[in-house]
Amino acid sequence: MAMRLDDFDPNINVEDQRGQGGGFGGGGGGGGLIFGLLPLIGSRFGCGGIVVVLILLAVFGGLGNLGSLVGGGGGTSQPRVSQSEPRGEGGTAAQNACTVNADSRAACNAFSSAQKTWATIFAQSGQRFQAPSLVFYGGNGRSGCGAAQAAMGPFYCPTDQGIYLDTSFFNELANRFGAKGDFAQDYVIAHEFGHHIQNLLGTSDQVQRIQRSSSEREGNAASVRLELQADCYAGVWAAANRDRLEPGDVEEGMTAAQAIGDDTLQKESSGRVMPDSFTHGTSAQRMTWLRRGLETGDPAQCDTFKGAI
């Protein structure tokens, strides 16, 4: 079944880089690290496809300052210029980009829903909300954090407050990860939106400071807590839209969370599990924190930085 989300708001911030040939973009960190890792890896997404590269990125420590579904987090915040002005043959950029195909529309619907949800939560707590952008690219693109590549999977760039997505990842999610269904895709967008919330609240900066001043092991542990909190925030979004859920939706989300746990990915890539290299948490942890957000609907219950996880 499909989660019954409203059609996207045509005024959401959307940019479409598909068909533009990609590039390196501004910023640095994430893109440079990817290109440094790929020659070393040579093959979680090399010759074996996108999934192989994602696994290897998880094993080798993530994506630097990118907040990815499977790699990294942290960074600094800079305002992003809205890309929702009219473009092309009429209509907004969102209307043009979001109607390219079914996956684009689904991503925009989830993104728009998450934006409305978090804007309401921030308003209720008297905090200022700033909307991110959803950036589509095909194969190669550019972000404020460096080059965007399909091999990186969906990611959030805190430098330009953009959620970057090559929608081909949804096929990989279903066919290679075994996480099928619309809600599994919605979870991807909600998780990346969770990284934006962390950026607005300063949590990402705190983790980056820890990573700069601590050992690799301690930095990885902080990254795990950041990623699990993003999973919990994804659950908070789903809880706020509980009336839109269909039977089986929650199970689809749990399947996706289980499929991208560090231990599961490491077993798949090398047959070994190396806890000190975890950057996102085990499958059990990711499912636990997604469920906590779903059951409580309270962002305050997503404090993964206190106590055991």
C-alpha cells in the first residue's frame, strides 16, 4: 500500500540538475573524500553497482560532512537560494522537476509533507524554521559539499541546506536492498530531512567538532548517534502523519532501516563486522530509533546523545 500523502506544495524549493552533465560544485569535503575512496575501494557500489559502493562507503567511514542515508553527517549552515521561481514553459521549478516521473513525484510529496510537519513543530516550540531544498540529479551532479554521484546514495549537504537525490536509488533500495514500497522511499526523504533539522538545531556542528578533536573511533561513535537521531526524526514525521499510513507502511520502513544497518552492510560486503568502524548504527539500532519516533511522535525523545543507544 502507499502512504496517502497530499500532492506537493508547488512552492517548495526544488532544483533539477538532471541532464546538466554534473560537475564538482563548491564546498569540498564530501566530494573529495568520495573520489579518494573510490580508487581505494575499486569495486559498497563500484563495478558491482550502486549498492556495492554504499556498503564500502559505510565500511570505510562515511561521507565526511555529508548527511547520507548510509554515510556521514555534520557541517556548517549557509542559506540556500530558493530555486522555486518559475522556469521553462510555465510552472514552478517544483512543478517541472517533480512531475518528471513517479519517483520524482513521490519524493516531492514526502519532502513537502516533511517540510509542513517540521515547520509546524518548530512553530509550536517558538523556534525559527528554515526550509531546505530538494535537488534532483542524474548520475552526477554538484552540491555545496562537492560532487554528487549516484554511488553516494541520497545525502544532505549542510553547506547549502540541500537534500540530494538520484531517484535511481529507489530502484536499488527495492531490488538490491530488498526494501520495497512507497513508505521505504518516504523514509529515505524523511531521514535526510532529519539531517536538516539537526543542522538547524546545531547538532551537526557539535558532532563535527567531536570528529575534529577526537579519535576516529570516537568520531564514528558520534556519527552513529547523529544518524540514529535522523532515523528517529523520520519516525516523528511519520507519527505526525499517522492518519496517512496504510497497512504495511511501518513494516516497509522497518525493512529499509534493517537493510542499511552497518552490521548488515559489512556482512554483505566482507563477511566481517567491525563495530569500531560503524558510522550509522546496527540494523537493530536503526529500527529501534525509527520506531521510537513513530511511537512517541516527540522530537525530545530522539536524544541519542544521552545514555546508551
